[in-house]
Amino acid sequence: MKQRQAFAAWLRHVRHELQYSQDQFAEQLNYATVTYRKVERGLAPSAAFLERLAMVLELPASDMRILHDFANSDTALQALSLPDHLEHLQPQVAQAKPAIAATPHTLPMLPYPLIGREREVETLTKLLQHPQHRLITVIGPPGVGKTRVAQAVGWASLGHFCDGIWYVEGIQCTTIADFWVDIANMLGRSANSSMTLIEQISALIGQKNSLLILDNCEHLSEINLGLAQLLAQCSGLKILVTSRTSLKLRIEHLFWLHPFPTPDPQSSNLSAIWQNPAVQLFCQRAQASNHEWQINDSQAATIAQICQHLDGLPLVIELAAVRTQFVTPTTLLARLSNRLGILTNTMRDAPAHQSTLRRTLEWSYQLLDSNEQQIFARLSVFATDSDFEAIVAVCADLAPSNDDIFDCMASLVAKSLVIHRPDPQGNSRFGMLATIREFAASLLAEQQQTHHYTQRYINYYIELAEKIDRELRGKEQIQLLEQLESEFHHWQAVLRLCLNQQQYHGFLRLFAALSQFWYGHGHFMEAWQWLSAVDQALNHVDSPIIQARAALGAGIVTNIHHCLDLPLGYLERALDLCQQLNDQQGIATCYLLLGLIMMRKHQYVQATRWLNQSLNYFESSVEYWLLSINHLLLAQLNIYLNDLDQASRYLDLVGHSPQLRLDPFRSSWYQSLQGHVAFYKRCYTEALTWHQQSLVERQQLGIKGDIAVSWLRIAQTERALGHYQPTRNALEQSLKLWQMHDNQENVLHCLEEFAALLAYDQQHQTATYLLSYAWFQREQRQLPHPPIDQARSQQFGMWLQNQQPSNVWREAWSYGQTLKLDQVIGFVLAG
């Protein structure tokens, strides 16, 4: 470990003169105290440490080299440009000059400290020292900060390339010839030489240990062969390139530079927000633009939102921060819906292609060929990442062809304008940063094609949802549900677009097609937020078929709602529409769902009537899938009515179906009901096996409500077998899921099972609290136990009462009725 005693002594002197403790000075430098103490003891400081020290000492950017030399050579070579009130902190200047001072270079000074890229700079610096990495290309989207990182790497590498570091701005070169001329002139070529430019550059570099930094070379794609020739002839040469695309050389090592991670604006951890590099960059540039601008904890969430809205892109964050000269962060955030219009660079020394966000993106856009430009603009209609099939369906109009689109997508990814993000299943998905998507959308609008491609986008996803909905009854259920989940944000976007454009037919078609998915995967809150729009759309659509399907879908997604009158109303409306259409299958499906609702309302006579009516139709039709669902519901109804023999007969009808094992949804339901029958017949080991098999299939399907049922049944069975800890584990899983679903009846059921578990553990008083709360809530909400559980439940309540003195039991019973749900959950978790 290198020791820097002179620098460390000077640092201690500075701190003492400023009257700071080590903790206080470390806080000023935004560094951990333990790290600061190591520097004071002689540890070589990092570049980031020196940048922050320069800010505290109010040093100009031009002094960073002097400070860097002092820290790395342990000798002050030149006086610092300290302000008058800090002049007494000047280090003693030595006469001798270390070797690093003689290193020739053309590096531009960093205009201000680099924030949040310390790890990338360190990694690239180390890569350049590795003998196998002779050509490194830093790739990233526009505005990600490739130039600043490359410059910082150059400064950090001064001690490693003693023969020179040469920095070339490729943006200044309009042709390949200009590019090679600039490099040759910089190295001191002879004007009268008969050699080619590449040969002259090779001769000038020779075998010297040198680094060539070529910045912004995406428009100079043909330099790759020349660079390969230079590397072949100059054994000591290393090359660092920044570009938005690869040079496509075998010797090339790609280094992807990504946007900053952005903090969660909802986080209560303000320290994590302020330490986020995107937020730190915003604050640094805001303070540089307006010295009166102060960090305020009340602004943390707003600044986090700004950084999130700007994709964590450093250039865009800097452009936004400058605006704090005129507006507050809150006002700025409100205006960021038009990023392209308001984000301009007012600094006259900024590169021309970075003067505005639009110009930065236009620079990349102009480098695309015509097909790539078309696809780039059309991709803006996608709300989020999408697969290649969707891109082809939406973007492949008259031209380009499907094969051309594949090549275009590969090129756009390589040029950092599109992001390739594989999903958890390994399927390719493609997306854009929001800032880039907004620019692409503006191009599509200029071409007057926004409406056309937005409509293609809407149509594709509606038709896709309807296709998957039709196929959900087969053996591909798990894969289809995963596909529906992967497109979740597209469903939201298309529903919103349909409403905004008053395309009520499309809205209701998509809502109906997604109802089984929302119900099955537990997206109840998502589905319920669209209900008011469903009611509105039903009044604007003339098609009884679409109205019936949408009402039926609303009945499905509200089936688990605590107010069962809501799904009842939708289903009765759907039934009326199906009867007007003489749609016998639709009528029977409404009967089926009405039977389910009546069963949940504990109105078993009406439930039996509805389910028998639907059975009459399905037995005479070819709808075998709905027939088996009907049998399963009748089996469940007969279990509730304590007619286990009749329930078994219905289950036998389902079990004999050769298609059962190919249908995970029906199979898992069948297994669960078989376990239920076995439990009430006191065949607990058999019951546990059935329920565990059911749970496995339900977890594969991801149907959260059914998973919660399986956990609850497993808990009941484990308790009957005397297994205390497995019972508790299963109950906790079930309770968590039922709370997410806001299913009050099953939450109460879980609490009753917890009461039995605690009583088993001799915690009679706590068990009484839970049982009293659950029974009181059942009475208030009119949620009686099913007939099969009534006697068993009453027996347990009487047994629990007998385990305690009467006055203790009465107090505990009365207290339980005064509790709130979160208090009861607290007892459960404490137990």
C-alpha cells in the first residue's frame, strides 16, 4: 500500500486550520470517517476524494492536476490557486519534479468533479493496464457520460503511460481523413513525408508506452481497420474509444456504461436518496448554477422523481439541474413532461451536439439508415419493453420487411438507442429509455404517423389478450399466464389509450379478455380500478355481445370482493344480455358464476339451484371444460353441506376425464377438494398428500387465491396431525395472501386456526382473543361457518372456555371483541 506522508501531514494541517474534527471534515468531504482517517495516516487518496477536497477548498478545475500530482508523488510541485481567505493553507512547494510531471498528454481539464463514476473509472484504468486489453470501447446511450469517464480515465492513467496520453475529439472530424490528420498533427508529423497517414502515426508512436483516447467516434465507423493496423505495429499502444456502437473488431473489449440507478422517491430513507449518484450530480450542478441553492430534506422525494423521470442519464440531469436558477425542483418536475423542449445547455463551452437534449439525440438519429430511422420512430408507441413478435406486428407495415426489422433491432441495440433486456424465462425483450422514447415519439408525430402506429399497437395487444384468453383452458396454462404477466404494463397502457381516445369497444374487449388473468393472478386492485370506466363504457357501446362479455368479466374479477352484491349485479346484467342474445352457453356460464356467488354468500339453496341449471346445459353440450368446473363447484358445495359421499361422486366424474392431468387449473382444484374430503373423513395423511400436490401446481400457475387456500388446508391438516411448527408456517403464508386479497372471510378463518394452534400450545387467553374477534366479525358481517364446520367450531369454543376460570374467559372474550385487525395480527405474530 503506497504511503503519502507529506500529503497526509498537509491534510491534517488543513483540517486543524479549519477547526474541524476528523468526523466533521469527513462529513464535509461526504466520506466515511474510517476512510478519511486512513488518508490522514498516509493512504493514497482516490480521485473522488481529491475532487471533493478541491470543492471544499474552492479550487478551480485547472488545479486538479496540481492536487493530483501532490497526492500521488508526495511532493507539492506548484502552488494551489486558493482563495484569499484560505491562502494560509498553501502546501510547501518542492523544487524537484517527479516523473509523472513529464508525461506528455493532451487531456482537457475536467470542468468539475466527476460524481458517481468512481468504480467505472477504476475498472477501466485497471483494464487498460492488462496486457490482453489493448482496445476498449466504452458504449452507452446518448447522454450517459462516456466523454467525462474517458477523460477521467486518462487523468487516472498518467502514471501508467509514461510516453504519452493523446486525447482526440472525434466529433470535430467530419471525415475519416480529417480524423487521421488530426492524430498525426497532434503527434508532430512531417508535412513532407511520403508515408500514408497510418504509417506516419505508427512511426511516431513506435513501441512507446502510450494511450490513445478517441472520443465520440460513432460516426467514424470505418476507422476500425486503421486502428487494428496501429495496434499491430505499435506494441506499447493502448486505445480507449467512446462510441454509441461497437467497432466490430475481434481485439475489441466492450465496456457498457449504464445510466445511474435512481432512488425510490417513496423511500423514507432520506440518507439513501441523498447518497444516490444521480441525486448527488443534480445537487452539485444546481449549486454550481446558483450558489444560494440549498439542499433541503423536503425536496428529497421531488429530486428523486426528477432523476427517475430523466432515466438517470448524467447529461440530462445536468441540463435539468441548471434550470434551478429560475425554478424550484417542484416546478421543474411538473414541466418535465416536455423533456425535449425545456432541457437545453446554457453553457457556451459545452459541445455543440450536447447543447440541447434534442440535439444530442438528433446526432445519433442522423447516423441511422432509413430503415433504422423508421423502426426507431415506430418503437415509440410501445409503453415499455416488448418482444420481437410484437415489434414485427406493430412496426412491419409496408416496409421494412420482417428480416429487415430483425437487422434494424440488432443495429439499434448496438448503437445504444434500444435496450435488450431478456426476461426471467430468457426471452428477448426490447425497450427504450423514456427520454429516448419521447424523442422517437416526436419524430413519429412529425411524420404524421402517430395515430396509425398507436392504433396498430392497440389492436395487436387486444387481439393477443383475446387469443390467450381462448387458450387458457389447455395444457399451456402456466406459460400463457406467464406471458400475460410479462405484458402487464402493456395491458395498462392500452386500456388507458382506449379510454383517452374513447375507444370503448376496444376497452371492454380487453377488459373482458384479461378478467380471468386478473382474478387468477391476484391483480384485484388493478382490475377494480377500471370498474368505473367499465360502467361508463357499457353505456357507450351498442353491441350486446361486447356488453355481455365485459359484464361477465367484471363479475369474475369482483367475485372475491368483500361486498358480494357487486359481482352479483354484474352477473345479473350479463345474464340478462345473454338471454336477449339467446346465448345458451353464456346463460349457463352466468348460472355457474351465480352459483359460486351464492355459495360464498352461504345461500346454499340458491347456489344448488343455479349450479344444477348450468349443469343441465353443460351435460348436453360439448363444453367439457365448463362441465368439469360445474362438477367441481357442486363437489365443493356438497362438502360445505356435509354430504361427503355426494361430493366424492362429483369428484369421480372429474377424475375420470383423460384431459384432467393436462389442465393444471382443474387438476389442482380437484386435488384440493379430494384433500378436503379426506380431512373430514379423518384420513389426515392422505389429505396432506392431496393438499401438497395441489399447492405445487397452484404455485406453478401463480394463482394467489388458490395458493392461499392450499396453505390454509395444509395448516388444518398439519394441526390435526399434531405438527405445531409446520402448522404455523402454513398459516402465516395463507394469512399474508388473504390480507393482500382483502378477503375478510378467509382472514377470519386463518385467525380461528391460529386460535386453535395457540390453544394447543396452552396459550388459552390469547387464543380466546383471536376466537372472540373472529366470531364477532363473522356476526357483524354475516359470514357464518359452512354447515360442515359449525358443530366442530362450537365444540372448540366450548372446550376453550372450559380451560379457563369463568371470569378470566369473560374478560378475554369481551376484550377480543374490542380489538382491531392489526392488533389481532400482532398477537398472532407474537405467538
